[in-house]
Amino acid sequence: MTVLNQSVLVLNRSYLPVHVTSARRAFSLLYQGIARAVNEEYQTFDFDEWSQAAKALDDAEFVGTVRGPIRIPRVIVLLAFDRLPKRHVRFSRINIMTRDRFQCQYCSRKPQRAELNLDHVVPRALGGRTTWENVVTSCVDCNRRKGGRTPVQAGVALVRKPARPRWTPLSHLMLSTVRHEEWRPFLNVVDASYWNTELSE
């Protein structure tokens, strides 16, 4: 994983977690003045301030620029966003992989993300639809082995039956592992029932 692809926790202006983004996107939001970086003491910094303040820390990860190294922020806060995340889960590649725990649903292996792809349980050529209930994460080898057949035809079995998730990827992240120590104060205040409650429109 490159430094710019590392995960950054995004807070709304009430300091509630709403999203996880890449360091590349976080830098873009900082530079545009849409967000501020948050340090370990809960101080906030705009892009220029962050560029200067971050140089003092030797043990952090940096990205090199023509103006010198800039520390990767672990947490950013949006200046004008105060909504909460909706419970609706978008049907997307990352959400399918998160639901399936980045694990091949045929052989149970957990290869690197680049070696995972999506497979239609019932192939489209046989009338299978692109839905939560028919798309699973699979490794390249299993996908190739299964081909354009159903699991029964290919002689393979699913690790678990695919279904529409009832959580958002962010709540799954909060209920599993904290990726960075700097996230912990913002995630500890949130319990599972809060993130699993249906929000009205």
C-alpha cells in the first residue's frame, strides 16, 4: 500500500465519524479548505499550518513535496458537513469486499486486495443478476476455476450465503479493528446501537 492510499478518518463538524478516505483525498480536502487536520491533542490545522506543524514529528509517515515532507493526517474534520451517515449501504466493490471480510467466498483465503475480484454466483449468462444476493468476493484462482458456471456445476461451495448487509462499512470498521491509534478517541464514544439505528430522511 502506498502512503497516499492509507486510511484517514473523516469527522463531520460535530466530530462524529462519517467516512474513511484515502490520504490523497484528505490532502485534497485540506488544500481546498474543506477540512482541517486533527492532531493527537485535538488541535486543528489548515493545509499550511499542518505542513509546518507536522515537520516536528520524526516517527510519523510523510509524503514528500517540493516544499518539504508533510505528515499524513490520520483524522480530518469537515468544516461545513454536519449530517450523519445514512444506513443505506451503497452497492459497491469496496462494500461487497467489506461484507465478505476481504475473503474469497469459495476457498476462504484472504489474498491481497489486488488479487480479489467479484463473482456472480449465478453467472449473468445464466440469468444471474448483479445484486447483493448474487455477487461475492473471490480470489482470481477460484474465479477462473468456477468460470461461467454455478457453484453446483463447478463443484464448489460458498463459505456463506451472500445477503444485503445491515451495516455501513464505517460501522463495521468501528465494530472490528481500529486502524490507527489516533482514531480511537473518536470511535470509542460510538456504540454499535448508535451506528445500526435507522435514520429518518
